[in-house]
Amino acid sequence: MLLRMLELNDPVNYPVNRIVFCDTEFEFPELYEYLDRVQAFIDEHYPERGLKIERAYSKMTWKEKFYGEVVSGKAKGQIRGAPLKLYPCWWTKSAKLDPMDRMAKESGMDFMYIGIAHDEQKRIRDTDERYRYPLNEWKWTESDCMDYLDHHNIALELYTVFNRLGCYMCPKQSFRSWYSLWLHFPDLWKDAKFWDNESLRVAGHGLTMRDESTLEEMEKKFKQGYIPKGSVGMECRSCSAISLKQEGIISMDDFFEGDEFERDPEVIRTDGAYAHLNDAEKIEWIPPSHKNALVVKTATLNDWFLDNIDEDPEDADCFFDGADD
């Protein structure tokens, strides 16, 4: 999207004054290398623009938030631990939404471009004029974008492994995505295992939200030949949360945790399994910012954040002989 807008050289319809990347600090290393490639491309082809990719960060570190206490609700005072699967991600708020708002105020911006493709209509929130979707305006699909980048020899190789990217240890990703991380990125997998175990230790829940499938348990299955079904994409619904916030459907208040049933040990553990995940699409969730409204539009968790509930961890496409084949 960015490169196409620069190529159009249309400052009236598509002005580009500032490029900001909100860094969660849990991106794939290849993505950081890719940003350097994009910067080099801009410097080579559009030096007169003087544009530099700026990086914005959370004011609080991951560790400060992770080991910090929940500030409201029934879980107030408990260690926060990893973000939850079925609710807006607290790290999305700290590392993406807060920096975006901060940068917008500093710049006095009129609007912001959002890189959502034409074939992702369900993610587009076009009721707020401050946000524009050029790919949708051009009717460019995800495939069109990949073809364009291939044409300029600046495609991101990670898309040969994943359909969509997010933090490499995003708790909202599918089992298939965890498998791809284990298979292709052993160092990142090791880091994710640490935070999975650490969250279980300090907060009682891990990254996968299934008692019988910690990352260490997953690893044992993977080594035995288990290949989970499903998409290789990250399946991260935090992007939906960002769009919902931008449209004004939810607010920053909805990212504060404390009353989520996922934190309730009497609810989340049933005979050693997180059985509620199979029924998550039936659960009604009212954003906290709406609770005092006279008219409240309710929705199921599936409508808000989960297009795909986790696959059955015992359901596999196939098994192969030998972990190294």
C-alpha cells in the first residue's frame, strides 16, 4: 500500500507525510530486516521525499505489564501474566493503540491509512473519516498486493510460511500456526515456551489456554509426528480489536482486564481441559464501555474476536514417521 501510494505521487488524494511502525518487540526477526529493505527501497526510488520509517513503542515494557497486577474486576491485584485468548489483548493496547494515538496527537494528523485489502471487508470499519483504506479504494485483494510486491522484488518471505503475521507468540493463533513456529523458528519457539511456562507459574494460565496443551506438551506431540489441521495463518483477532476501537465500537476501557472468565480457575479447568473454548461462540460479551448504555448491542465472542475457534488438539491431518523427515 505504502509503496503504491508513493508510486502514484498524488499528494492531493494520497499524501504521505509520516511512516510509523508500532513495534511490539515480538515481531519475527525477518520482519525487522524487511523494514530495512523497504527503507532502502524508499531511499533509492523516492529520495526527494525524505521519508523515514519511525518506530513507536509501548511506554511500559512487556515485563512491567506481564508481571504487573490486574487493576480492576474480580481479578484485581492478581499478576496479569500473558494476554488472554478470548478478549482484547492488553499488549495490543500498550504496544499498538497507545503509540498510534500518541503519534496522531503529536502530528496533528487529519487521517491515517489502514492496510486492509479489498477481500477483507469484515475487517473494514469505514464510519470514521479519520481512517482510510486505500487497498479497498483500489479494490486490491491480498493476492494483488503480493503480486505487486513480487513485481518490485520486495515481497516478504515470511508469507511462504504464514498467511498472516502477528507477534510470534500470540495466544490467539491456531495450533497449526504454533506448529509452523516450532518447525521453522526454533529460537522463537524456545522464547514462547519460556513465557508460556512463566505465565502458568505467575498467573495460572498459559499462551494456549488449554491445560493439556502447553507449548511443551505441543512440542512432544510435534516430535511424535502430530501435524495439526487448519490454517497456517496467525489467526490473531487483535487486528479486529484495533478496527473496532477505531470505529468507536469499543474503547480503551475494554482493554482493561479483571472480569474475564478465562481468569477464573473454577471455570477454565474442567477435568484438565479448557472445555469452554469449544462453546466460546455461544458466550455473550458486552464491552465494559457499553455496560451503562441504555441500548447495548451485544455480540458473541465469536462475532467480536474469534472467527475460528481452536481446532481439536487431537485432530490431525496426518502423521509422519520421524520428527526430522
